[in-house]
Amino acid sequence: MVSAMAEVTSRSETLIELEDRFGAHNYHPLDVVCTKGEGVFLTDVEGKKYMDFLAAYSAVNQGHNHPRIAEAMIVQIRQLALTSRAFRNDQFPPLLEKLCTLTGFDKALLMNSGAEAVETAIKAMRKWAYDVKGVPYGQAEIIVAEGNFHGRTTTIVGFSTDPDSTSRFGPFTPGFKIVDYGSLKAVEDAITPNTAAIFVEPIQGEGGVVIPPAGYLKGLRELANRHNCLLVLDEIQSGLGRTGKLFAFEHEGIRPDGVTIGKALSGGFYPVSAFLASNEVMNVFTPGIHGSTYGGNPLACAVASAALDVLVEERMVERAAELGVYFEARLKRMKTDKVKEVRIKGLWAGVELTEAAGPARPYCYKLKDRGMLCKDTHTYTIRLAPPLVITREQIDWAVDQLEAVLA
């Protein structure tokens, strides 16, 4: 007779086998099958609890299954989920006001996924170049950075330098110039009269939490002003509290012309993204030239509104700033010779290993076995991004686990 424990243990293996057989192999996840989330914790189908140090790539900054956001979603889903933008709904205008009041941008354009927000921004940058700057049609150029990650559409991967992202998906959309990340000279050398915009991540998350030199964003703002082009930032991962500011660009006291947000905009409950910009940029959109059936739907708006309220009223941005200082000190005091560099801003860290230590993925599996979930990137980097509801004691426990596997 098969024991009860054996039956339970086989549940993960069964689900993994089904996924492997019937799903496309476009991801290589760690072999943990989650069934429940609460705060900083995930529970697998065998009942084992893990501390989540990825936070769904910053989508669950507010913590897993936050009760206030869950309740807002339940209430709205019983009332009205979708009208399309062919009609108006009563949740859309209040969210627009809340977003613009909180962030200081004039207008917001709601979409669903982060990639859609980036595609919206690309359209805005190009159309602004033609309608406002006077660039000859079809010749607009957007300056982007090496090592970027902005999404997975064919246009976006066309200006990626990651071979996995570009993997035989061409031909790609022209009009992008790729320059070294963190180099103001490289950006200035790339600017021409046809430059529509400079478009970068203030911190490259997928790249391994790569933080540019101090003054980089301020320098980009000055270059954009001097050469009459836009500065647009992708804050889909770095925004909404992750770095200890509402936006990462606030660390340098600048304001871009536009910004893309997503992920934590819904607290992980539902795909919601937005492009935020000044009136001058946003006014290039007129009825019928851009849209989305689900963009700005009432369910999304109710969820996003609650997610923003939680972020502000529970002081999660301030919490990330305070605990980020402690997190950095703990990481940099680890006793190990396997770490080449720790890059950190707020509650967002990239722990880059030495080549001698070997790839990061096996260490992520060792951490999983100890009850801590995180993800490797670019071979040698372990990314750490806990939900912003984490406590000091939980940070201590997590760093202890990391130090143990890197000993």
C-alpha cells in the first residue's frame, strides 16, 4: 500500500510532468509548485512554506494576497468586470486622478502587461518626434541601453542585446540605437536631429540589478533638454516603492517626460500597466489610433486603486528605504569568498558571484531546499527582491540562509 506521504510527494512531480508535456517550454522555473501565498510567504502543494525573495519580479510589492486588494477585487468582480473602452465605466476616472495626483504626471494611459505599456511609450515617443519636433516621418530614432529588458514583443526584443530574447525572431523593427548603459558620452554621441527620445531603465532589473553611476539620470535629463528630445524611463520593476522611493528616478531629483509602470500597480492580482506622461507627450494620442479592449477595465481599475492605497497608507515606500539600509549592511557583511559584488537599492539586490563560485542557479536550488525562493539571472547573479512587507527579523533569516549556502 502506497503511504500517504508518498502520495503527497508525488503531487509536485505529477504537476511538473503535466506542465512539461502540455505547456510550451518557454520558461525554466525552479521545481517548486506553489498553491498559496500570504505576505512574504508561498506554500507548495506538499504544504512546505517558503519565504519569497523574488516577489513575482516586483509585482507583489504589497505582499502575496493582500486582504485589502483581494476584497476590492471581489467586490468589483461581482459588480462589473469589463465594458471595453467603447463605453465608460465608473472606476476608470478615479484611478486616473489618483495615479496622476500621486505621481505628478499630467495624464495616464492604461494598458495590461508591462510590454504593452512599453509599446505605448514607443508609439508616443515616435509620434511626438513627428508631430512636435518635426522629424521627417519614418526617421525617428530612440536611444536605448545595452543590457536592457523592456518586454517580449517583437519590436521590444529587436533592441535587446540578450541572445535569448532575440533568438531567431527577426527581422526586427528599425529605429533604435543601442549604447553602453551608464555612459553619458555614449548617449550624446548617438544623438542626431532625428532623435525622438532616450529610453532606459533607471536600474536594470533583469540585467542583475545593475545600478548606473551617480549622476547618470541627471545627465540624461540635461542631454534631453539640450537636444530637444524626450527622456522616458521604464519603471515597471523599479517603480512603486521597490528602491525606497516611489520611482527610482527620484533618487537623482529629476523628472522624465514619461514613465512606464506595471507589476506592483495591481499588487500581483491582475495585469495592469500604464504609460504616464506630460500633456505635451500624451496629446499625440487621438481617438482610434491606440487602445486595448481590456485596458482601463473596471476590475483592473478597482484593483489598481486599492493597490496604490495600500502602498501609500501602509507606508511601504518608506519601509523599503529604511529596511533597505539594513538589508545592504547585512548582505555586505556576509562571510564568503564567493561574492564578487553586491548591488543594492532599497529592497532590491543583485548578488553577483565570482566565476570560481560557479553559476548562481545551483545556489538558488540550495536556498529553495532551505525554504527561500529567489532567481538567478545572467549566469552568475542571484536576484533578491522580497515583498515590501518583509520584517527585519525575516531579512536576518534570509541573509543567514544565503550566507550558509555561499560559505
